[in-house]
Amino acid sequence: MSNEWIQLRVEGDRINLDEICAVMSMLDSGLMIEDYSDITTDGVYGDLIDESILSADPNRIAVSIFMPAEGNISDYVAFLRERLSYLNIDAAVTLVGHKEENWAHSWKKYYRPISVGRITIVPMWEDYSPKEGEIVVRMDPGMAFGTGTHETTRLVIALMEKHIKKGDRVLDIGCGSGILSICASKLGASFCAAYDIDPVAVRVARENIAASKQDNIICDISDLLESVDLTRGGYDIVLANIVADIIIKLAPNIENYMNPGASFIVSGIICERKQAVEEALSSAGFTIIEEIVENGWCAMLARL
């Protein structure tokens, strides 16, 4: 185990403290919270309190976790940025004591091929000879979430491999690096539409899609379903690897984007929120066909 640790810090408005803590706890339960709203000099000599604490803005907070230095830092940062963005929370994500241009690339030495069923996700820069029957997906996630190392991504890939059919049309909401759409295409999907609210994620996804030579994938910016293209028809598989609260928000309207008999695959759900997602899907008329769990994360496949 590494003796080196990196502090990942999210700073935002105090009004969003509970939501920021909830998102941070998806990565680690050991949170360090900086909240100076209750600091007062009443009954205390002022010189006993550090000046930086006294002058801190009481309306701002910061939440930190500490991760091993050899961890996939890019995925952690991209995960937080995308989840906070989907919750409409304006917060700054930083690595304390590390310049962005350094950590944006240093994680690459720890990124190795990852197998999920028949699919093996391989770093774009690594030489790799596939085995017979193996489906290779080459990725450079850059500053977008999705290397295949995170449980949420692996769970979706496992469900897609089991349920996707040749010719299916796939909608990927919150596409990150584009990894799920590329996997879907390689598993036999005839068309994939990938969307993300983050322009950086869309740029990275487009680069990965181009490099994969899967010319049946489009990628664009959309705030959830707002800009999803239905001119070519509905979708047979809808993917939402986001967070429980957003999946709950999507549940009542997603059927308008689905073909009869379509599957809704959801992930990014910590097990503590599993029941809330199940209830939201049930209320929207869905039947949960399959659930899989890994390391405290849950993914589900549901149908109307």
C-alpha cells in the first residue's frame, strides 16, 4: 500500500454542503470538512484563533478526501466534476499541492488493461495483442470520467454485454469519455447517441470515438435529455451512469425516448440509495429485471 496520499478538495457554497458530501462519499467515506460558519470569538481571546480562520468566508465550505498517490486521479476528478455538474452545483475541484498539468498525466503510469467479460479496455498508448474472441476498446479518458477502472463503468459494461442485441440503438446520457458508447458499438449496436453536459467530456469522447473508428456514434452537449435527438427514432438501450438523484429525476420522462421493449440501464448508485432508485423506477412503470453490485455500487436493468 502506498505511503503517499493526495488531498482531493471540493470547495463550494455552504448551502450545497450536504450534496457535496454525498457525492464525495461515493469515492471515500473519510471526509474532511472545512466549515467556519459557527466560528465566533465570544468568550475566547481573539489571538487564540488563527487569523485565517477568523477571516474565512462563512458562506463557503470545502470537503476533502485523501487517496493513494498511485490511484487513478483523473477518474476521481472527472467523476466529481461531472456528478456535481449534473446536480447544478458550482464547485471547484482541486488537488492540493499539485498543478493540474502534472496530475492530468501522472496517473497514466498506473492505468493498465482491464477486462470486463469479453471486453478489454486498453490505454490508447499501450501495445496490446488481443486474445481470440476478445473485444478491445482503446481509451484515453483525458479529463473525462471513464477509464473502466471504476465500478460504475464496469457494472454497465457487464449488463450491456449480457443484454445488448445486434442492431440496437443506444442512448448514453452522461457519456464522459465515451467508453460506454464505444463498447456498445463494438457489442453490435447499430447506432449510439452520446451526450454530456460537460464540453470537455464531449471533446474527449469525440476524440476517443474517432480513434476507435466506430462511425455509428454521435456525441454532443446536452443537459440530460434536453438536446437528445429523436429524429431517427427512439432507442432500444438507454444508459445513465450518473448518480441516484439524477436517475430518479430521469425516471418519469425517459420512456418518451425508448422503443417498445427497450432496456434502461442505470448505474452510479451507491447501495444506500438503491431502494430510492428502485422506488422511482417502479413509480414510473418500470420492472427491474436485473441488479448487480460491486464494492458498494449498484447497477440495474429495467424495462417498462
